Amino acid sequence: METLKIGIIGIGVIATTKHIPNLLKREDVEVAALCDVDTAKAEKANTDFNLNAQIYSDYKELCAREDIKVIHVCTPNPLHFEMTLEALNHGKHVHCEKPIACKYAEAQKMIETAKKVGKKLTSGLQWRYNAAPLKMKEMIENGELGDIYYIKSSQLRPRRLPAYGAYMSKELNGGGVLMDGGPHSIDLPMWLTNNYEVESVRGVTFDKMKNFPEGNALGSWDPENFDVEDTAMAMITMKNGMMIYMETAWITNMQQEAPGVIASIAGTKAGVDMVGPTFECSVRTTKMVDGELKTEINNIDKPVDMNAYDINHWIDAIQNDGEPAILPEQAATVTRVIEAIYESAKTGKTIYFD
């Protein structure tokens, strides 16, 4: 099997906690190049992970390397579009972190280009690949829940705003929490039901907490340099009538039962949700049994490493000429919904899709 030489653009937290560690677990890849405008970050990663990668400050030089077959784009969101196009047009397969793009038109262009050059494209929506969501999807596909008509998707962090990098700048990040946790909270219910056919979106956003940095687990910030939303909610109605309620926040005076992205599903035969401190491995089912409403919690013994799942399925798709776990069309729909939430929040109107 071919050893794939991989280049990574943007050597921040997501590159050093997800991409590099999981790529290094495979014997059929080589992390051959690291690129960051701050080359000290790339040099540090080279040392920390005992790599022998070539260091670049210009992503175009990296993309031009003929021996590099795969590019991972891990840069701030507004850079995803131009960097992914550059890599695709140089004949590389591209894993672009979420959101795949800041604008739906950009995402469409990325997909069109990937098809034109015959290369694969994916995005980092790995939160769907914890053990509990995988079990819930299995139950849905087996018909155990019946007709699903409502899903609540939630990620309310009490005090976990990433007070570093570009997150608090609309210019540098493309937006706030909708560009960070939002893609996962929007994708999860759609992936669970294999339904990306959106009819309409009604959304609201808030920046109420920007003046209250006290107690934030990921550092403090200057409210004067904070011009993005810290909280967002949306009602997403699907063409088949199913309704999704999505809520995501960096910083709230609320406690969510589980710490990550969770889903609650209402079906005609049963309802399921994710519970407890081990939410990623616990599924609670509520249904009628012998004429009585019963609730049962199923604790899944074996966790699933969502980041490894994403990376492994991505590399396998390239090696075996298959589809990546996360399809670019799915990621593009997520971007379209984000765009609609912003527009709805701005105008106060419901945004209808064609």
C-alpha cells in the first residue's frame, strides 16, 4: 500500500490534538510538511512529535510540492476556501476543518473543484462519531424509534469560550460560536436521520456575555475586541416536516447535563437521548412497555475515539478509493444553515431554502 505524504496547513490546537496524533498512528502515512505563518509553531510540532517534516510559511509553496498527495487545512475559517482551492487545483486530496467554508457559495465551489480535478474532499464534523450517536443512528436505521419528528441538539458550555487565536474576531474567524460549536450541533441531528433536506431556518444570536469574562476555563479576553456572537439558537424545519431545535453557546450561566454536543430524539415508537458525565457512551431510551412508559439507560462499554474515526476513514477512503465518512455535500449544507441563521438573526425573518 502506498505511503501517503501529507502536508498540514495551520499548526494550531486542532492540528496538534487531532490531526497529527491520529495520522501518526497509521503506518501508511507520513506527515511530510507543516505550514504556518508563525513558523515557530511548526518547528515546535516538528520537535514535539518527532517528525522530519519540511517547514513552510507559504501554503502555496507547500501545495506545489508534487510528492505531497494530501493536504489538511487547519487554519482560521475565512482561509479555508482559498487554501482548499489551491490544494485541489494542485491535485491534492483535502481534509478541511469545519466549517468547510464561511459561505455556502464557497463550499459549492470547493465541491465542484474537487469533482473537476478528481480528488476527495472532506471536513471535520467528527462529533457525530462518539459511541452514543453511533448507537442512536443504529436504532433509527433499525426502526426502533418509529417516525422521528423532533430532535433537540445542544451544546451549552457554562464557561468555555476559547479566548485565544482568532475566535473573537468576525474578520479573522468569520463569526463566533456558530463557526465553532455550531457546525457540530447542526450536523449531528441531520446525520442521525440522514436528512440534509432543509426547508427553512429561523435563528437568533446573542453577544450578551462578552462583558463577563470572569471564570472562563480557557482564559480571559478584552470585551472591546469581541465582535462575534457567544450564543445562538435556531429552529430548522426539514422538507419532510421534521423539526430540529439547535442551541450552542460558549459561555452561559446554565449547566448542561453533559459537557459536549448532545442530542435528544422524539419518535413515534420511542425517544432517546444522551445522558450523564459519560454522555458519549450512554443512551437513554423512553418507550411504552406493556402499557407503561419505561426508561432504560444503556451504557456502552467501548468508547469510540471520534477524532481517530474521522482521520482513519478519511485515509482509508483515499487508499481504497471510497467515500470519506464526512461527505463535503453534508458539510456544505451545514454552512448554508449557518449562513441562514445569521441572516435570520439580522432580519428577524424566517429564511426559506429552495
